[in-house]
Amino acid sequence: MLNLQHHKNQIADKGFSLIDNVFSTEEIEKISLVLQEIDTSKETFRKSEDLFAIRQFLKEIPEVRDFIFNENLKTIIKEIFGEKYFAVKSIYFDKPEKSNWYVAYHQDLTISVDKKVELENFGPWTTKQNQFAVQPPLPILENIFTIRIHLDDTDEKNGALKVVPKSHAKGIYRPETIDWDVETENICNVEKGGVMIMKPLLLHGSNRTTNGKKRRVIHIEFSNKELPEELQWSERMN
């Protein structure tokens, strides 16, 4: 945790960084207990054999916020991102032990907003469960940081993220055009209680789980940019 400048430099250069021991075992237990108590029948919850996900996680489960934004995480946000960053999107993923969920290489190219309006350089649009997502202009995407909080040990055998270092600096990068003679792949093993910080334009994916261990991750995106006045971040939270 100590040398955050190193992590800041690494994110700027490679597009990601891993930080261990951001949450204690006790803090992870408290978050897990809240998750065990929730009513899973809501519309924003997605449930299948392979995946359980909660969109708008911080809105839907407000009682978890104090545990997530502990002093370590607040320090990381302030020192690596900057003073004016706020949360704009949050998702909880639970890949169960038997999950065979595979995610191909992609960039995170959309943001969550409150409505659909025709705006120059905003599009295409998608709507899922009354939630609006849009691809914004590139400078908005380039400014976002994503924190992935790991509630379980994660390695290549239970779906750890694989990434293409430095791909975040190449604009919109279509996965089918990856030149593996030039690019390399990193597997991001993260211990329980650790976090991965990444830029959304970093090419990333994950393999199927092969060791029968679950993988629970809380994904939160942060920005310091205001949207055009006709549009609001749907999950904005200071």
C-alpha cells in the first residue's frame, strides 16, 4: 500500500496495477455477510448457473458502502486518481464454483446514464433492464479509472483477468485486430482483500474456471468529468 506513486506510474504506463491487502479479512467478512442477506429477486439482479450479478450495486446495497470505502481505498482514490473523482458505475459479480463463464478480449466502452438523448459523439446506445448505456467521446473514457475489489483469491484457474499491457493508450482497439507478434498477455492474480485498478480502454478478458473455486468481484468506475447538461451519470456518488 505504501508506494502509491509506483502504482500511479504503472497505471499510466501499462493501464493497470495490483495492490494487495487493501481490505482486511475482517472487512471482507463484513462485506460477505451483507451480500448473504440480500433479496436476490430484484430486477437489477441477474442470476444464472454461471453468474450472479448486481448492477447499480452501491445504489441497490447501500449498507455495504461504509465497508467498501475504508481508509485504504479512500487514500488510493485520492492519491492515484485525484481529489475530484466520484463513483459513476458499480457492479457485483459472483462467478460460482461450477461457472464456465468465459469472457473474450474487449474494452469497456460504455458509461451508464440516466436517459437517452441525441448528442453529438455519443453513441451507439443500449438499454438493459431500463438502464441506459452509451459510448461517450474518447476523452471521457480515457479519464475513467476502474477498481476491482476481490473478495476471493483469484488466479488463472478461477477466471483471473487477462490483459494486454499498454493497450489502453491505443484508443478504440478492436480485439480481432490484436497482433500477438507485438502484444503480450498478463494474467492478473489478485489475493482476497486486494484490488486491481485498470483503465477501461485496457483490453481484458477472462478464462473459464477450472479449479472449482468461486470468484466474487466488486467493480466500481470513477470519473472526474461532468457530462453535457442534458445527461447525468446514472449512479453518480461522491
